[in-house]
Amino acid sequence: MIGLQFLVNKTSVGEAMRAVSEDPGAAKLMGINTNRTIAFTFGLGSGLAAIGAVLYSTAYPLIDPYMGSMLGLKAFVAAVLGGIGSIPGAMLGGFVMGVAESLTKGYISTQLADAVVFGILIIVLLVKPSGLLGKPMNEKV
């Protein structure tokens, strides 16, 4: 995660990724090859997903078409909880989710663990809509 944070925030490739995500037209006018940047970002995300899938499959060696559906939903919830676009926020969101899920399974009920995690997401979004570490978005007029 430290390497990914460094790549996105401190390198020219990361600067191009941020520029293309913000405004592809302006990035193209600034001389950034948007197609190459999008392809690199897609490849990077696919590679990270493949690493995650390999790690997940070592713990759960059953192949099932739905094996990643709940995992993907929880990853999305962690990203939203921490703040979309914030790598440390996604890590914090995943940590908060993991602790909440473990405590719920240990002290309340294993069947309510997902409900408690999604409840925490709703509460955080009601209090801070941009997530725990997300930056508030200015409304453009």
C-alpha cells in the first residue's frame, strides 16, 4: 500500500493518472497520453485484483461463480467508508470493518456481523458523507 501511495502521489505516472481522472480532456490538452494512462491504470488494478484473488484462493480453495461477490461488496464498503479516492482511507475503512465484524462475531452474533458493518457505513455516511478520510467535494455551479 505504501508503494501504491507513492506511485499515485509522487511519480509522473501518478500525476498523469490523477489528471486523467479529474478531467480527461484537459489532460489530453496538456500532452498526457490519456489512452496509455487509462490502460496502465486498468492493468495496475487488474494486477492488484489478481494478487488478491490468489491470496483469497489459498484460504478458500473452492471455485464458485459467486465466490467474490461478498468480498467485492465489502471492499467497496471499505473504500466508501474510508473515503473514495483515498488509499489510506480505504485501508482505514477496511480496518474499521474488520474490527467491527470480528467484535460482532465474538460478542453478539455471527449472523449479524454484516448488518452491523453496513449499519456503521450508513452512520458514517450520514455524519460525514465523504467518508472518514475523504475530502469534501465543492459543488460546481
